[in-house]
Amino acid sequence: MVESPFLSDPVISIKGLRKSYGETEAVRGIDLEVNRGEVFAFLGPNGAGKTTTVEILEGYRKRSGGEVTVLGEDPERAGREWRERIGIVLQSGRLDPYLTVRESLDLYAGYFRNPRPTEDVIGLIGLEGKADERASRLSGGQQRRLDVGMALIGDPELLFLDEPTTGFDPSARRQAWDVIAGLRDLGKTVFLTTHYMDEAQRLADRVTIIAAGEIVARGTPEDLGERASGETTIRYRSNGREVVLRTQSPVQTLHELTAKALAQGEALEGLEVTRPSLEDVYLELTASTEPAE
Ligand SMILES: Nc1ncnc2c1ncn2[C@@H]1O[C@H](COP(=O)(O)OP(=O)(O)O)[C@@H](O)[C@H]1O
Ligand SMILES: [Mg+2]
């Protein structure tokens, strides 16, 4: 099969990437491609090798082996022009607590030749009401959004977000998710690492799961869900009692169930069909690799 060059336009291409820290093999020969304009989730438990990989892609770490191309260049050799095309949100922020949101962004904009207007960025991260607040007075979630703003100020094509919502409460996570979803709408390519499967499921076009330095699964969130060995679950209430059916052939089972219900005039109250989720696959694939803590 001949693939159209327009369908895949890799912004990131990795072949046989390896990284060792002394005796520790953190990344053990991984391959992956990220296409332009997609939100790509690199999902895996703590210690899987996510940050190591991201830092190699950003040009902050040297690899032990393999080939890496990011925006057409090898990150180990790329220069300033290349660096201005990428935006980075580190696992721990770099905010000056005494500067306001607007001052922080203005200061950082000075490092770029073609920055995105500060007010524009403030809108993208949803901090309009906090523009004159010092960073130290923002909530954790607002600080993280400002981190994303710092990465956006240079108007990069490609953003790296390393565990953007770790430690957040549910409302801060949802706000951060909105910001990340907005990046896709802007046409940015986003490389997101996370150890939360719901985050990957919610945001990503494609997911690659890494465990102990090796890729264990990849696909769209839906594809990965289908790969789970678990069965589809059908629930409904009958005479006030909850009925739960598990089946490998949901279409057949639903057909039989609804045909019977129609014939008997039964309502199948609260009918619900749940397919195996990415979470099921993730837990299955990474169960043995979570470090004992
Ligand atoms: N600078 C370092 N020196 C030695 N070992 C490291 C270093 N950074 C990471 N590691 C080890 O490499 C493995 C992968 O770590 P990391 O890439 O941070 O994983 P993740 O981001 O998925 O949690 C872990 O076993 C970690 O302890
Ligand atoms: Mg990490």
C-alpha cells in the first residue's frame, strides 16, 4: 500500500531510541511518530521513561542510541531557530513568584523574535481575571496554566507537556484539559506525558503506552479500549432490580435483549452499555511494572 504523504506528516520521529543511566536502562529501543496537529499522549506509570524521552526530544538530554528527528532536526544539534519553534512545560514550573501573570508573560516574550501577544495568551489560558495577580497568589491550577502560557508565548508549532495535571484537584484538572484541548484547535502539535489514563482518553488523538522503558501498546483511545480482554457490560433495571450482563458479542446480546423487551413491553430502565476502556488495557499492561512504593 502506498501512503499519501499528506496523511502523515511526522513532526517527531523516533527509531530505536535507547537511554541508559549507568546500569539503569530507562528507555529500551522505542519507535514512534507524532503527526502534525495531533495531541499525542505518552502514557505510563512512574519510572516508565516518559520524562527521559521528552527531555531527549527537547534537546536537554543525550541519548545512548537510536535516531530522533523533531521538526526535521536532530535535537542534539539543533539551534536557536529550532528551539523557538517548540514550547516546553516542565514537570516543575519556572515561575517568578513576584511577577504578575502579565509581567511574567511579557518578560518571557522578550526572548522570542515573534511572540504571540500577551493578552492573546492570557485569553488562551483563561486567566483574564488574574492578569495583574502575582504568580505566588495563584492557585496550583492557575500556576500550571501560566506555565502553559509561558510555553505558548513564543507561538511554537510543537508543545511538550510533561505531566501537566499531576497533583491537581478535579476542577483544576478540567481547566487544564480545556487549555490543552484549545491547543489542538489552534493547530498545535502536542506531545503530552501522563500517568492518568482518563487524561489520555479525554485529550489524545493517539496514545502510546510505555512501561519499564518499552512500548507495550499504541493506538487511538478507542482502539486500545477494544483491545482489552474484558467484555462489554450491559446494565439495566428490571422491576427495580439492577441487571448486569457481560458479553463478548454486544450487538447480538443487545438485539436479543431489546427484541424481547419490545415484545413484552418492558422499558429496560437505565439501559447502559459500557465498552472496555483504555483504563482496563492500561492496568492490564502496566500491572507488573508499577514500582513498589
Ligand atoms: N538523571 C537520572 N539519573 C539516573 N537515573 C535516572 C535519571 N533520570 C531518570 N532516571 C531513571 O530512569 C527511569 C525512567 O525515569 P523517567 O524518565 O523520569 O520516568 P517517568 O517520567 O516515566 O516517571 C527511572 O528508573 C528513573 O529512576
Ligand atoms: Mg516524569
